[in-house]
Amino acid sequence: MTANSSTVEIDGVGPVLFERSKRARRLSVSVKRLTGVRVAIPYGVSFKKAEEFVRARTDWINKHLDRIEQFEREYTSITQNSPDIDMARAKRKLSRRLKHLAEKHGFTYNRVFIRNQRTRWGSCSSRRNISLNMRLVMIPDELMDYVILHELTHTRFKNHSKDFYAELDRLVGNRKGMDVQLKEYGLGLL
């Protein structure tokens, strides 16, 4: 605890880290698996006001803490009950599938990286390099293809604009349903 940070026990929430931040433009609360509840406080806002801000949002915070707890239970269960993932097999399968879908739909990409990521199913860099999570081989092929097509669409549209979603909808049809199913398997957003 310093003059710029303080951990306070908030009734109904637990420990909350309050940190003064030069980058913060407004009060914001984040709830993360490893760091817990954190409040970024811009200069000019008192710690007391920040504490009131958190107390007014205990329902929202608890909802997100519950999600993290549920994810950890489900993830532990999946990890304990699933066969070990062979990285070489995952690289082969995902690389082949990416190449097939790119050719089928007329996408081009630069390089592909298969990684053991903890928070993302995939990503696409501004240089059109695609990273895919090796755990994709553990979910249904339809969802694996959806993640790959999502990242391939980013080779044309660098953000989640209306045009991006229109293209993705054209490719997969039931995008919202896929998102719901994908969330059931955990990890972060695409």
C-alpha cells in the first residue's frame, strides 16, 4: 500500500485494490482472474469517491466474480477430464484448417502461430499474422472453424465494425449462436 494505492475490504465484495492512475480519465472497475477487483482512479478524484463508486456497483462486480469462479471450476474440470493436447497434432490440424478456409473464402494471411494461450481463442495482427490457441482442437469443429473465420475476417477488417460483422455473418450464418456456444467453453473474447 502506497499513497497512490490502497487495498480495502468492501462488504459483499472482498478485497478491492484502489490505484491512482495517470492514464485513467474516469473511474473504472476491472475484475480479473489473477488480480481480482481493481479500481483505476484518475487524479483529482478522491479515494472516498472511488469507494462509493465500488459500493454502488457491488452487484455488477459480484456477477463477474461469479463468472470467474464458474470458469475456473469448468476449466479445471475440462483440464482434468480431457486428454493432453499434443502440440504437434494441434499445429498440423489448425494449420491445415486455416489454409483450407482461407483458400475456400479467398483470404490471405502472412504467418500462423499456434500457441498455448490462456485468455484468447485467436488473434490477428495488423500484419495479417494469425495466432490460434492450441485448445481449439478440443472444441467442436464447427466452433473451431468459426474462430478461424473470425480471425481471417480480421485480415480484411482490422476492427469489429459493421462491415466486419456483415462479412462474418455471410461466412458463418449463425454468428451470435456461435458466440454463445464458444463462451460455454471458456477463455476470453476473440
